[in-house]
Amino acid sequence: MTTHIPDADRTAWEQAGVRLDLDGELAVVTLCDPKRRNAQTPAMWRALAAIGRALPGTVRVALLQAEGSSFSAGLDRAMFTPEGIPGETGFLQLAASTDAELDAAIASYQEAFTWWRRPDLISVAAVQGHAVGAGFQLALACDIRVVAEDVQFAMKETSLGLVPDLTGTKPLTDLVGYARALEICATGRRVGADEAVATGLANVAVPADELAATASDLAAALLAAPRSAVIETKALLQGAADRSYDQQRAAEREAQARRLRDLAGM
């Protein structure tokens, strides 16, 4: 294991419910608070954001997984109570803050979710059991999802009087389309493994005891191709929805020219 990340940082992250393991070009990020079904807190979000900043540049694949029977039960409901979580700003306090303060607080929470799609790596979420609210959005933050057959995605924010604000609305809409995304969010219903695969929300569903091996095999396959080619391909695909057909053709030509010249040592 790479040890250049200070032990104090690793310890603080684990206390917040997240563990990082590095194995060459692979980073494994594990939600490690199974007794609380990996409920999310601002401390967990700070840890996830810090891990994203701390990853060495050699990392090509980030695998997100979770201990226990649930991927993540979503936000720690204590955030909604008057007492809140000790040491954290509760939602009632946030509601009373200025527009700028409230915007900055939510933006800081989103940092835990944004780095998974950065252009220099591919992220894979291995999801089992409940992935609710913030848990659903954390899975959506990744490029690819593999799920256990017992998975239950649900976007519960609307039923709580809120909206999904942890970067999940864009990838959800891109994956399943506007009408289905609206229905999933507005009803808060559960989405199981079969529907997740059928709609493109998940790439594959496997028995729970095969999830870890399936995710590991996928990570290995993603690491098999040359890094530069994978990065160029990811950029092409990420930008495809915003380009016309002719613009995409031009982008392909430009990317291939870079690849050919790189391979030729030019």
C-alpha cells in the first residue's frame, strides 16, 4: 500500500466513516460505518472531498464500495433535528443563514460528489442493499455502477420537502431520461436491480456474494487499456451529448490525431 498519505488523515477519514486503500493505479474508497448503514454526515463529505484531493496522479480507477448490508441509507437524520450533529451546522441553522452562506455550505457538501467524474480517472460504484437519497446520489456520482441483486435505489429528498442537491439530478436524467427521473424523484419509490439494469442506471446486477469480485474484475479491465486512450475516449463520450453529430465527428478526428502522434512519438 502507498503510505505517502499521512496516517492522521487516514484515521480522521475512518472516524468519519470512509477508508482509502491504494494499490498502484487503483484507489478503493470504502464507506466503513455499517452499524449506521453508512449514513452520511458533513464529516463524511469532508473526508470524501479530501480523499479526492489526496489521490496521487497515478490513480486511474477509483472503486467506491461499502461495508455491511446497505451501501448508504442516506443523510443522517440528526441533521434535521434542533440538536443536530455535535460540531456541525444543522439544517435549521443553515436555513437561517444568508444566501451566500447557504450557497457556500451546499457547494462544500457537493465537493464530495464532484471529483468522481473528473477526466483523468474512471470511477466505479459497487452498490448493495439500500442506496437512499445521498447514497443514491453518491452512486450516481460515479461513471459506472455495478449492483447486487438486492439493491434498492431511492431518492427520498422530495418526500422530505427538499430537492436532490448533491449532484445527482444531472446523471440521473442523462441515464434514464427526464420523465423517468422526474417520476423516481417525485415519488421517492424504490428502483430495484432489474429496473436499474434495464434503464441504464446500472451496468450489471449480480448476486450479492459476487459483487466485490465483479467490481474488482471490472476495475482490472479498465486498467488494461493505455491510460491516454482511455482518457481521450472518456472525454469524447462525456462531451457527446452537448455536441452535434458533425461536432462529435470533428472531436473524434482531433482526439485520434493526438493519439496517432503520441504513438508515433511526435
